[in-house]
Amino acid sequence: MILVITPETIVPNESKIINQMFHDGLDLLHIRKPWISREEMTCFINSIDERFYKQLVLHSHYDLGGNYGISRFHFREEDRKEGKYKPFMKGNIVSTSVHEITTYNTLEREWEYAFISPFFPSISKKGYGIDSTVMESLSQRNNPDVKLIALGGIYFNRIQEVFDLGVDGVALLGAVWESDEPLSVFRKCRRAIKR
């Protein structure tokens, strides 16, 4: 499973690129744009081909989900601890983020999957994740109920290595959006996974 996380701000031709990624096999798109208004978020969703709405995951403006048939919501670690996800549990699919395998192991089955990061040093946040031990800690994984999605510093040439460690999917952000050719990078990532 390959997921793509949007850049925080809207970039030129972003929705056109995203629509093409869906046509090329993108599994899920996480819309993480903490700085945009409700109106901007509405415009952004409207720019996505509606046949892909069920593959969109909202990180904010959750109430818009009902207008578009979007039933996937992602909650930050802090929001999970504060229970902010609870009103959105019924009839929806929820995911969250963790930074340690011990935290991941304690997640209950109500979570479809969790991002664990930083897997490698971050591409988009320079210097972040250099000392991360997330990858080494995977051997301590003992939660059979929640899928584990690797996030952070994943280029196309390391994707198979990550899957070989037993993760259920990868989430791409910097590798795609820091590139001058995001669609080309996404396609290379898809091809890099052995079937």
C-alpha cells in the first residue's frame, strides 16, 4: 500500500498531479494542510475527481467529510491522547501517528493503521530524524490489529527495503513534493515494489 501526504500548502497543479496519481494506482491520499481555511479545503476537495473521494483522508475540517462521502480521518498523536477522535469513530475509518514502537503496540483495534516516523532522516524537514531508531525497533512490533505505515525519508530506492522489514505500507511526502517531477517520482515508487 502506498499513501501520499499532501504538502502543507497548495502547490501549482497539485490536484491535477493527484488525480493522475490516483489513475496510476495511488491507494490513499492524506490531505494534511493545517494552514488552509475551510473554504480553501472545500475548493481543494472539489478539485479532486469525485470517484476518488473514498480514498481521501482528512487531517482537519473533518465535518466536510459528510458532504463528500469521505469517511477516513487521521488524528495526530496529541489529538489521539486528548480523545478528539472519539466523535468521529462511528461509521468511519480512523488512523493516527506514532513515533515509537512501544506506543504503536498499545493502539487498540479501532485504528485502521498508524504512521510510524521518522523511518529515515526526513526529506522535507532538514535534520529531523537523523538519530531515529524507529527502523531498528520494528523487531519489537507485537500489535496484530493495527497496520503499520512507514513514514519519513523514503525514496523510491529504499521502498522495497522498507517492505522487507514487514511494514504494511509506506507514506510518501518529501520524496514526491520536494521533487520537480512529483508524478514521475510517484510512478518510480510504484514500480520499485516487487509484486
